[in-house]
Amino acid sequence: MLNNEKHIAILDSYADILPLLNDYKVNYNKYCDIKKQISDLSLDNAEKEREIDMLKFQIEEISALKLKPDEEEALLSEKKKLSNLEKVCESASGAYSALYGDGINAVTCVDKAISMLDGLSKVMDGTEIYNERLNQARSEIYDVAEYIREIAENAEESPAAKLDKIEQRLYDIYKLKRKYGPTVSDILAFCEKAESRLSELETNGETVAKLEEQLKEVQAKTEKSAKSLHDARVTSAKVLDEKIENELEFLEMQNVEFKTSIEQKDFSSDGTDKIEFFVKTNAGLPFSPLSKTASGGELSRLMLAIKSVISEKDGVETLIFDEVDTGISGKTSRRIGIKLLQTSKYSQVMCVTHSAQIASLADSHFLVSKSEKDGVTYTSCRLLSSDERINETARIISGINITDTARAAATELIKEKTKY
């Protein structure tokens, strides 16, 4: 009641205009969506050109590498293979060179040793057998050298150049990954989005024009649905004001006038109406916002009057009233009690009261009291039986001493509930 932003919901609840509100919201959401699209596309020329240049650079940088989705994995696999091949080629070539390569090698050294032993055998007996063994060794060395040569030739002459190309390619991919995503697939996805955005920017003049035409159509529909919503609220507000004033008169607030203010505002999620409740509590005074005018007791009765009118429609399950009987007479209290009773047909009503005229109309009566034990104060709340309820109502009527007259009056007040 004190938050004027909630007043529109109270009026709409009474007006039962959910279909109109839903129709408006559909149009309003479309309107907002198109406006956002136009805003996103409508960049100033300098910013637009900067973004176009950046997008072109990014697209060219990525496209220049001609990436494939699984390329990085394939390159790493080939690199591993070539790294092993390079080691095989290096080892085999080195071994062959040592055994039978140009210059000094194992075969040359053995040949020289054989030549020396041939000369030694001419002047010394028993050296022939060693000469034969060296010839056998030379033959073994030669066979091993030929085998190793075939390995070296089969392993490629030099995979180093190809490895260099792969390393460079992986490095180029790594540089792109630092800018555009952790994987090649992410880089390609970034490029695709950049191309799409570039296309939008280069053709956004046409796109904006089309969107603006759509916006005009949707705006007209939104205005029409807002007008229907506004008209329904105005019509319902007049009836609501009249009914609330009737309820206020019943509650002994004859001089209070109630008015629902409806002012126009820009499109919003709940329409183009700014709703606020105003009251005039005394003749000769202007209408003032409800939140700044009503006292606690007046506010409770105003709320009770409003709830009496809208209780069948608003779906509120529980209402709690306090000070609703402040500063009022017995007759007015009875009328408030009757109105609370009527409201309780649609919502659970809890009321804190010191009025017998109100308490006697309740379905259940709880006694709230305080007591002291061992220096500590306790508050208790207890449901009263039928006899206890009569006694408590009589106590409210008569004060300290409960008389038979007060008990009889209490009994009569409680019985009268059936009339309402």
C-alpha cells in the first residue's frame, strides 16, 4: 500500500485484464528486441570503419594459413615420426661413414694392417693365420657397412628440412591460438563469426532500413495494445474508486475520497500507465499520495476497503491487520469487524485487536499475554475455548471485573456473527 509501484498490480487484479496485458507484452518484447538490433547495428561511421578494418585483418591473418580442423594433431604426429627418422638417418650414416666412408675408415685401416702383415710374413713364420683372420674381419665389416648403407638410404637422406617446415607451421598456429582460441577449431569458428559480422557491417545500412520498417509496424501494434490496456484501466479505475469510497463510508470514513491517478509514461513492461492511489482525508484539502497521507489506523481501514473490493480476484492468501480499531467508536469497530468477516471468505484474515466488536466476529480467538518467571518475561499465544472466549470478550467490554451483564453482552455479540 505504501509502495506506489505496487498500485498498478492492485488495479490490474481488480480489472481482470490479464489477456490484454499479455497481448501488450508480446508486442512490447518484439519492439524492444528490434530496437536492440537497430542499436547494435547503428554504429557511428568512425567506429564502424575501425571495426571493419580489424575484422578484415583478423580474417586475412587466419585465412592466410588455410587451416584444417584436425591439422595440428596431424602435424604433431608427423613431427614425432620425422624426429625418430632423423635420428635413424643420422646414426646409420655415421656408422656407415666410420666403416666404409670417404677418408679414414675401418675397411681402410684393416687393408693397411693386411698389407703390413703381408710384409711381415716374408721375414717371419706363423703370421699367415692372422692375415687370414684380418681378411675375414674385412669381409664382415664390408657386409655390415652395406647393410647400414641401405638403412640410411631408406630413412631419407635428410628429414631436417621437412621438420623445419612443420615446426614453423606449428609456431604459426600457436600465434593464432594466443589470439583467437585454444584450438584450431576455435580459430576457424572465430573466423566464421568475424566474416558474419563483417557482412553485417558492410550491409547494415540495408538491414537497419528493414528493421526500422519492422519497428514502425510493431510500434503501431504496441501503441494499439497499450491504448486498449489504458482504456480498460481507466474504466476499471472509475468503478474501483467508487466501490472503495462506498466501503470507506461503511467503515465510518465518510469524508475520505479515493482516486486512482493514471498518468502516461513511455513504453514499459506493464504498459504506458503510471498508476498511483491518492486520498483526500478532509474536505477542502487536495488529493495527496496515499503513502504520504494516511495514518496507521486509516491505512488499515483503507487497505480493508480495497481488499473488500478486490479480494475475489487478487489471490492473496493471508491478510494481517494491526491497529485497525485505533481511535474509533464501537459502531465503527463493528462495521470493521463485519468487513473483516466478509473478506475472510476469500483470504485468511488475522487481526490484532482490543475491540470486542471485532474480536467477537472471528472464527477463532487467540489470547496473547505476557508473564514473568524467574526474572524472565515470556509472551504466550493460546487458542481460547468457547467459554474462555466469552469471558475474554466480556473482559474487553467491562475491564477488570467481569460482570454478568458484560458476559451476556459478549455472548450476544458472538451470536450475532451468524447474521453476517
